[in-house]
Amino acid sequence: MVDQLGDSLDRAVEQAFTRPIPKSAQAQMKYLVKQLKGTKAAAQALGVSQRTVERYVAGKLKRPRKDLAGRIEREVRKRWQPQLRARAKKKAASTDGIVVSTRARFGFTAAPGTTDDARVRHITQALSPRWAERLFDARDQGATERQLLNIAAQGLGEMYFRDNGRRAHDLQVEFTDVEEIDISL
């Protein structure tokens, strides 16, 4: 399965966590109930009944089905250590930037058969803070995977292919067939 850019952004921010998320289903459910301010909201977020949430909180249910366990963990991760998450995003968007490592098909708007023809490349490139900010803002506003990939393509086009504006000024980068992508702060 191809890793998604949005998931990779989330994992990059999670590297800033200072404590692991709760391990047991009961502890995770208690955390969600506290964060969402009630069992009803937690049940809606997870797509289960309010009674099911109450049973996990009380410890009557201990081992969720695999799909529910994944949803619980995902919801906890989304809300875990929000201040550290915000600080890591702010630092990446203001001073540090991000590093994108990808294996994908890159090409340019050009005649077929030229060296500009699309081909699979493995690229690891640091992107400036403004690209990090654009990616995090788009992710927070619910951008689609395609929109995130377009922003990443623009950033890679500017920083890697156009050498931050020093060459190939009119080059339009095409970023398709992503085989792998990983973001780090």
C-alpha cells in the first residue's frame, strides 16, 4: 500500500511527542471521552454506540475488534499532546522546514522522448518553512491527498528542480505514481 502524504505529515509531527499514547483500550477510551467532553461525542467519532463507549470506560470490554482498535488509536493520536503538535508545526513552518523523501514519477511539460520525459526518481529534499507551512495549513483545512501532492510537487519543483529559483525558471513539474513518501521535521 502506498503511504499517503497526509499520514506522513501526521507521523512527522508525532515525532515531537514526549510520551507514548495510552496502550489499553480502556485508557484510550477514557482519554477520548475526556477530550471530546462526553461518551456521546466519543461514540459519534468512533462510529459505535454510546453504550459501547461506556463499557470500555468501565473496563467491561477490553479488546476491541481490529477495525475499532485502529479507529480508537487514530482518534487518540489526532488529539494527543496538542501543544507539542502545534509547537512542532510552528517550528517547521517558521524556521526548520521539512524534509521530503519520495520515490515517484517526475516529469515536465516537454516533447515526448526528451530528457524531460517522466521517469521514476528517488528524491530526498529539504523544503523551506514556507512549503512546510503550506502543507500543514492545507492538511489542517482538510485538503485532499491530490491537493497535498500538488503542493509538495510545487515545493520540490522549486527547491530541487529549479534550485530555489537559480535555474529552469519556467519548468512545470509533474509528480505522479507515488510509490513511497516520507516527511520528517
